[in-house]
Amino acid sequence: MFRKIKRHLRLGKQQINIDTIYTGIDEPLPKNIEKVKKRLDEIFSGCDDFIQRQMVCGEDECIRILVSYIDGLVDKNILNRDIIRPVIDYLSSKQAHDEPKLVYQRIKECVVSSSDFEEIQSMQQAVYKIVSGDAVLFVDGVKDALAVNVKTMQGRQIDEPDTEISIRGPREGFVENLATNMMLIRKRIKSPNLKFEIIQLGVQTKTDVCICYIKGIANEEIVKEVRKRLKKIKTDAILDTGYIEQYITDNRLTLFPIVGNTEKCDKLVAKLLEGRVAILCDGTPYIITVPYIFIESIQTSDDYYDHAFFASFMRLLRSFALIISNLLPAMYVALVSFHHTVIPIKLMITLAASRQGIPFSPFVEAVLMITAFELLREAGVRMPRTIGQALSIVGAIVLGEASVAAGIASNLMVIVVAITAICSFVVPPLIRATMLLRFAFLVAANFLGFLGISFVAVAVFIHLCRLRSFGIPYMAPFSPLTASDIKDSLGVVPIWAMLTRPKILFPENTKDTVGIKRQEVDEISED
Amino acid sequence: MEKARISSLQLFMLMTGFLFGSTLIINPIINAKNDGWLAIIIGGIGGTLLLWVYATIALLNPSKNFVEILRSRLGKVLGNLLALLYVWYFTHLASLVFRNFGSFITTTTYLYTPLEVIITIFAIVIVYAVNSGIEVVGRVSELLVPVIPVIAVLISISLVTIHDFTAFLPVLENGIQPVIKAAYAFLTFPFGETISFLMIFPHLNKRKNLRRVSALSALSVTGLFLFIFFRDITALGSHFIYQATFVPHITSVLIPGINLEPLLDVNLLIGGGIKIAICLYAASTMLANIIGADDYRKFTTSLLTFCVVLSIWIYENIFEMFNWAEKVWPYYSIPFQIFIPLILLVLSLIKKNKTTLTDSAEQ
Amino acid sequence: MKIKIIILLILPALLTGCWDNVDLIDINLVTALGIDKSEDGKIIVTVQVIEPAALQSTSSSQGKVGMAQTKPVFVESYKGETISDALISMKAMVDKRLFLSTVQVIILGEKLCREGVNEALDFLHRDYQVEYLADVLVARGCSPKDILKIQPEMDVIPAMYIKGTIENTELRAKVKRTMLVELFKDIENKCRQITIGQITKENEKTVNTEGTAVFKDGKLVGWLNQYETRGFLFVTDRVKNTIITIPMANGKMSIRVLNSRGKMDVKFKNGRPYRLSIYVDLEGNIAEYTGKKVLDAPTDMHTLQMTLSEEVKKEIAMALRKAQKEYSSDIFGFGKIVHKYHPQYWKQTMDQWNDIFSSLPTEIVIKSRIRRSGLIKSPMTKDE
Amino acid sequence: MNNNMMLILAIFIVLSIYDVRKFIREKESARVIAAYAFIVVLSLVLGFLISIGKRPSSPAEWIQEILETMGVIK
């Protein structure tokens, strides 16, 4: 069934790919500026924000210059300062040449005062430059044109990301602008080895997507693989790294995240320095990192800034919370409806008394309560912030008080759901996986008690061990066991004791200290 | 042929899990009563030697799996025939483990759940594991097998208040014969069953560790069983052990205040699961090799179906199960576990001597 | 593949029933089990079932307004061919299934014990739900049902109340606490005869657990009183705390035993046993003194220790005499020592061991120490 | 009549249908299909016999008898 759906989807995509917006304009730029103007007007017909500014000068008005841009994309001040005014000054000055070629040369070399310009030859390039926010300057009688970067830098201010809060450490988060993001990374790694490779993806959107890695640390194989997989993407639009994420994952049918994403600069830089590859995308503050392994879900950047003992304790607590949030409702159901022999008598009396008069079986009760909680959570996310208060009050009353008073749910069930909910928020990357697994465990528990839970747990373990992220086993460093990487798994050693980079990523340089010879990667890969 | 590679640690974990398997459910040691520890030591040492033999066979025939060894040493026809017998043997073994596990579960906790249902669900989990490849099974075992000793120790620690440390006395009350018998039974179950690892040895990435890893896992399992035996006998006394259907269950129920029985189920699930997965992998790989199919996955489902049906078919009642495991299995296993491997060892040694002779002659 | 597995895992869960899935509210929690034999040789099983909701309301809110107070406990009995038969057939009178894992005490009737407890134990051993750590008692002078029907004021659940009185034997050492699992260990064991604590009914609200029932080959043969029981417990190293009263000049003195260690041995000569040896080490403080002598010299303590040893020795001798001469039953487990350290001899004489045990001379060595005298040194009433 | 057994056979039939589809798609050799069909049909028939209550004597018994006639065990 799924295969069929997938096949359909694939067909649909191929049809889209055929009509690119740039077909039909694959032509060299005409020499005549009138023709250029006419052609551009034709292409941008209906785009009222498209502006062409013509400047005429010289004897017989033989020097004609055309500046084309899209209003709003360019910063008008810069445009005036860097292009219009110098050009007009030059044209009206005495040094102005008559020969168009010389004029063009002159403008290129000493008139336009922008640092960032490019010479273009074809109409296609011109159109692309215009839609990406450059001003393109045509000189009559010259085949080439000049694309000057006068992009406006409007966008969100750099501020602290809402999704990843840290107590300590830098508060800078990424923004939607690719250049700003690149700047933020570059600011932290002052090394020519930090590489940015930009490619355009998305037939319609032509979004800038940037592969970022540190040469000499990141494994070349992984970088190559990332390049390969990105190039394979054939789609209409890339609006967020989430799109890319879904295209490049190793396993499309998994609940677990096998591509990481972050909004925090310091976190991303740390991952780059460990040898991971980041993929940035224009228009989104979320940057994805590959390869991503399971243990990263319970790591936070605070772990490294804090004292190691405290950090290790928090790690253990988080893993415990992960288990609890998956298993607690199922355990409750298993205990109440199967394993009466396990419960000590005093607890048994409490349990039995709290269940008295409840019309539903424990399983139904658990499903109802958990569903109610998930609804509440979802509503809290989607709803305007101002009504949040009202919702939480309603939720607390409905879930906590009224359902017990009405005899729909037992006291203990409310406690169980509450603890589960709290625990599920402790490990944000796995919230989605946990949400669904919880139901699977519940069904299993209702069917076979602890045995059912164990069966499902083993199946989940098998699944986790099957998963790979860009060739790296997902459950590393536990299985396959990589002894040197245990230092940063369930516990964490102080930062001065982290002498080597994670071996599981097969970095080019395993030692943190630069200049030590490359380790034998093959040997590691077999361990 | 699958190009999977497993590390020494993974092999160790797989072997340990395999040897642990369902041995606790049908413990051949019980017949030796107080002297079970002697039987465990003798059987364990014998088992280590046996594993050493199997590992040597694998080392003498580098990068060949069991079917290829059989074929090259015994000729194509006889080799294929014996390989087919081994397919039966492993399938049979897997179905026995299914049945043991199912019987245990339905006796101790799930009185009303049908045996078939438990076995089938177990089987589905296992087919998922086996179809994921031996590499994944190895990785899963790396995660799960360490749980076994942890739980064993946990139960023992909880029981420490009711130990009687002289319970294993007197030594050799009934003479040496029951001890030898129990030790032999212990040798064939579980140690001799590791013959199935001859299908997995070719996947080991560092072949020079092979003998060491096998011996080490045999010894550590012997140690674990010794530990569990002392725990049981000091907590229960020999009379009680002899009476009980499932000894570990009773031990786990004795803990004051809390009942850790579900943990025991988990333990058996892990051990039994790995054992069945290995057997199934070995059987389906051998079958694929005999028939000349490129992928063993083609036969996992069908063999598993057969295993499940066989496990229900094989015994009518629980006494038959115990009787068979105690009386028939050790003798039924002789050709599979001892005769054929020894013949292979001798033939391989002769071949090796010949080649070294011819090599030296050429020089 | 994954989808397939998920579907297949969930499919049976949806299609078939959940066989062992029993909700807590659909079971009756049995807290005590009484087993006796009727005159016509059938088994009478008595169960004490609790009503959790009623328990909660009595303990916490003392009954909500408008709610009828239900009784937290009810007791039913049924006559059947075997225990399991009686238990299952009892459902004619009981609404939900009886759940045995919460059984706290099992009370055996005197008649059943006289005829042998082995057959009663089989079911308890075989059933997967029965709690092995339940306390077993023998009802003396009344039927188990009489005892289970009491309405104690100290605890709403009679079974918990009885278990409590048994558990505090740690402080008084006057009743032998026997858990079900110990019976399983010893019932077919010729090395040691079983002993079970004794329970009697005082009145409608209280019971009394003092003394021990002595069995021989699974049959009740007699009783030990509370002092003999203590002697027995001293030997078998089960005394943790107790009060021993010794006569003194012009009054009595009670010693609180804080620590005691008992050891047994069978002395062999020429391949046959010739003496049973008992060693007890105990340590205690002065708990009470009603005499008038001022205690201040260290030698006073020495004499006290001597007297204490004599007192303990007397109790042990009493128990030993009863076991040897009256009942001829090796309740102490001397046979175990013979079995462990002299297996050859044991093999030959296994069946006559009780007789041999009865004929052997005994030696009792008591070492007692009194350490402290409590918060006061001298007695309240001084001898002027 | 054992309904559980029937259900379980149904599950395994579903599993093997997946396999068979793959075989057809990949144009598997006849030997593989024959071996596969043999095992599956054998187990289904046996399972069916067990589920309708006509359990044939099991291999365990055969092996025991063979060993007994050989005189290995008593």
C-alpha cells in the first residue's frame, strides 16, 4: 500500500521537474539595450514591483544605461549611493567615454562602489540575479551586464531561540537570513578550513542551500554523501530544512529523528567541531546536522558548560525520563490488569480502591487520558499565546479534578499521565517518537502485560540497531561499542578530559589537538 | 553471501546469550541435586573444549561457512545431505526453545493465554531481527545481553537474607554417576548447540580472536550458571529444587517485599530470543547455501513458520518436554555435536598437514 | 518491513481476546486462608476477602456523608473434596474470582494437622499465585473460621492484625514464625521435622499467638508452650529480641536479650553419633529489676550472667526433652548436620533418625553476657 | 477445533504471501520456490491437522523410538 503511494508521489514530482521557469529564456544578452528592456518587461510582465531605471547621457544620448531591479528586494539607499549616483556623476563628468565598451569597463572598474558584483552574460543569469535581489546594470552596446549586490538586509534580529533554552551559554540563535547565519558560524570558527558550499535547490524557489563543514575534521566520505544526496533532491520548493531532512534521511519510515536540527549557534559549532556536517538553508533558522545518533537526543549544550557531575546526573535523569515517558502508562496497565502477584498488598489495596467504580478498563482509561493530554498539548502549541492561560486552567480542571470526581478516571491514572507528560518534555527531540510508541506499548501491555511490553521493547531495540544515519549506526557508541566515546553518552566527563573527537563519526583527525596524524579509519570502522 | 561483519565483542555477547538461552528453564543440572556445581564445572570445562574444537574447525577452513566446510571435506553429495540434516537439527532446536519459553510463560504468569499466541508473537519479533541481518542481531545482543547477569545479580542480592551457605553439602552423596550424567547433559545443552555458530564465525572481523572469544564466553557462562546454581540451592535447598518445575521462577518469587518475576521473563526472553535467532539464521543460511539462493532472507519466514508449528506439534505435555530434554536430547545430539565435528576436525587437520607438506616439498 | 511487523504485532491484539487480562476491580483480594478437615473427611476452606473501597473510606475519610458503610472484610467457607475444588466451588457464594497472591496468613485446622498437612501443601505449592512468604499458623482449640471471623479493633483487616502479632515475635520470641516456603523445604525432608506457630482465640476481638505445634512426618503430634518455644528458637538461632525473667533475691529481674546466636552440632565417635551439642551465645541488658539489692560491682554481673544462662538452659532443656522423649521428633534439624557432614551414616539410618535422635544424650552450653543496666544503676527500692 | 492455531496460521499465510510476491517480482529460480513451497505447505498442513485435533505423532516420538530401537536409551 505504502509502496504504491510512494510510487505515485514519485511520478508526480517528475512531471513538475519538466517545466522549469527558466526554459525559454536561455539566450545570450542582446547588445541593444532596448531589446533587453523589452525582453525583461516581457518576462516580468505582471510584476509591478519590477523596476527598470534608464539613464541617458553623452552626445546624442549615445550612452544609455539601464538598471533593473525588484523593488523591495534591494536597499534603495545603497542602490542610490553605490550605483545610481556614481554612474550619473561619471556620465555627467568630463572623463566619460563615448565608446560603450570603455564606458562599461570604466563603470565596472572605478565607478560602482559596491564590493560585491558579478559579470553576467546570459538572460537567464540576469533574471536569476534580479529575482535574488541584485540590481543588474546594462550598458547599451555591450554584451555583458553587471549584477551588483545591493540586497536589503531586512529580517529578524538575532535573538535567543524559543525552542532551545539554555541556562548558561551564548544566547544567539540563527535567523532566517543565510548570510547572517554563515556570519554567525564564521565568527566562532576563525579558520579557513571552515567551508561553505552553496547550491540552489527547488525548481521554483531556487533556495540557497549551504553545506557547511570543517575540512580536516569532518569525514570526506560523509561530506561527499551529503553532496550526493542533496543533488538528488528534485522538488518544487525548499521552504525549510525540514524538507531537506525528509529527502536525505537514510530511513524514511522511522519514528526516530535521524537528522538533527538546531537553532543555537554554539550547539551547531560544537557539532561541526566534532566532525559533523551542517546544512543551512536560506529562509529558516533551523540548521540540520548529519550524522545524527540516538544519544544526541539527550545531550544539551548546557551539559558541557556545567560541572561534569551535575551534567552526568542530568543525562541519567533524562534517560530515565525517556524510559518513564514511554513505559509508565503501559506499566500501570500491566500492573493493574496482569501482574497482581507483583504488587505488594498495601499498594494493591490503594490501587484497587482507586479503581473502584471506574466504568472503563485500565487500558481505555489510559488511552482516554493520554489522548486528552496530547490534545491539550497540541492546542497549547497552535493557539494564540493570549488564550494560553484559559486553556491551562480548563485542562487542569478537566484532566485533574473533574474526571476523577465524575468517576471517569482514577486518581492514580491522573498521576501516571501527569508524570508521563512531565517526563516527555525532558527530551524534546524524541517527543514525537515517544508519543506514538507510548500507544504501542499500551496496546502491548493490555494484550500481554509485561511480556508484551518486553516484546515491543525488543522490537524497538532491533529497529534502533537497524537504523543508520549517513552510514553511522544509530545506537553508537553503545552498539557497536566504541569505548572511547562512552565519555560523552549517558554520563559526561569534564571538558578537559575529552581528549578525542567522537570516533564513531570517523573524523579525519581523531585528536582534538591539531596536527596529529590521521588515525587508521578502517580499524575503527571494524570495531 | 552476506558481507556482514561482527566484532569480537558482538560474537562474545551472541555466544553468551545463546548459551544462557533457555537453559535455566530446563536445567539439566537438577538431576545432580547437591552436586550440581560439580556437574556445572565439569560440563563447563567440557563445553569450553568443545567450543575450542568448533573454533578450530572454523580456523582451519578460513572464510568458509559450515556448508562449504562440509562440502569440501566430505564431498558434495554427502556434504549437502549432512547440511540438510543440520538444517533440521537447528530448526528443531529453535522450536524446542520456543516451546520451553512458551511453557514457562504459560505456567508461571499467563495461565489462560494460549501457548500458540505467545510463541507466534515471539516469532514475529525474531523474524524481524533475523531479517535485519546478523550485524543487527549482533548489535542488539550487545545492548541486551549485559542485562542478563545484571538481573541475575539483582535477584541474588535481594535474596541474600535467606541464604543457607552450607546447602550444597554433602558432596557426592549419590556417587559420581549422576554428576557425570548431568555434566554430559549440560555439555550437549547448551554448549554443543553452539555448532550453529559455524555459520557465523566467517563474519567475525578479527579471526585470530575466534578461539579466545569462544572459550571466554563458555567460561563466563559457566561462571554465571555456577553463581545462579549456588543462589538457588542456598535459597531453596536441594529438595525444593528437585520438586520445582521452574526453579528460577520460585527463586524470584521468594524475594521479600517485592516480586521480581517479570525481570526474569525479560532475562529468558533475551537469552531465548538470541538462541532462536541464531538457530534460525544458521538454518536459513544453510538452506540457502544448499539450494544455491543468494539471500538467506528468502527462507527465514518459511522456516520460522515451520518452527512455530513444530514447537506446538512436538510435545503433548510438559512431562514429555522434561523427559525429552533430560533423556533423549543428549543422545540424539551426539552425531550432530560430537561425531561430525570431530570427523571434520580430523579431516581438516589432515588436509592442512598435506598442504604444509606439499608447500615445504615445493620449496 | 517495519509496517508489516507493526501490523502483525497489533493484529492479534485486536483480533483476539486478552486472556490473562483481569482488572483489579474484578478480583477479590483474599488476605487469609483457613484450611481444615471436616468430620466426613472433606476439606473446608475459609477465605477472608477484603473490600478495598470500604477500607479506604474507613481509614481516610471515616465514611462519606450519605454513603452506607460497607464492611471492609467478609469471611466465607466452603466444603470440598480438595482445596482447589473448594476454592473454585466457593464462587457459588462469592461474586468475583478469588485472588490468592495477597494471602498474608494461612491458618491450618487442628484436625487437618493431626491427619497430615502434606496434602494441603500440594495445592499451595502448585498454584502459581500463592504467596510463598505467607505466614502459616495452626489453630488450637478452635476452627480456622473462628479465628478468621474475629473483628479486631487494632486493624480493620484481621489477617493483617494476625500477621502483625506473628511478625512481632522478633521482639518476644514466643511463637515460631513459619513461612509457607519453609514448609515446602522441610515437608519431605527427613533431616528436620516441621514446626508451625500456634494461634488461639482469646475473644471476639483478639487472638493469641504463643507456642508452637510440633509435627512428625507431617502429622501434628503435640505442642510446645511459650517457654519451650523460646528454648527451641534459641537453639535454632531465631531469637532476635526477647525478655527473660530470672528470680533474684527479694524480687525478679528481667533481662532484655538483644543478640543471640545458636549453634547445633552432632558429635560423632567411631562413626556413630554419641552426643547432641547445643551452643548459645547471648547478650543483653537489664530491663527491669524489682528486687532491692544494689548492683554496682562487676561481679554482680557475673552472677547475673550465670543465673541467666541457667534460665535459658532450663528452657532449652525443656524443649529438648519434649522433642526427644515425648514426641520423638527432630524439630531442631540435627539430622541436617548428620546429612551434611556424615552422609554415609545418614544414608543407613535416615529412616530411624527420629529414634536415634530421641536416645542421644545432650549437652547445652550457654554463654551469656549482660552489658548495661539501662538508664538507672540502682533499683528504685533499696534494701536499707 | 483450535481457533488460536487457525489465527496463527492466517498470520503466517500473510507473511508468506509477502515473500511469494517478492519471489514473483524477482523471478526467483524454481529450486528456491520449490523448497519454499515445500516448507510452507508442510507447516500449514501440520498446523491445520493440529488445529482440527488430529495431531500426528511428533518427531520427538520418532526420534525417541529410533534411539530406543538402537538401544542407546532405555
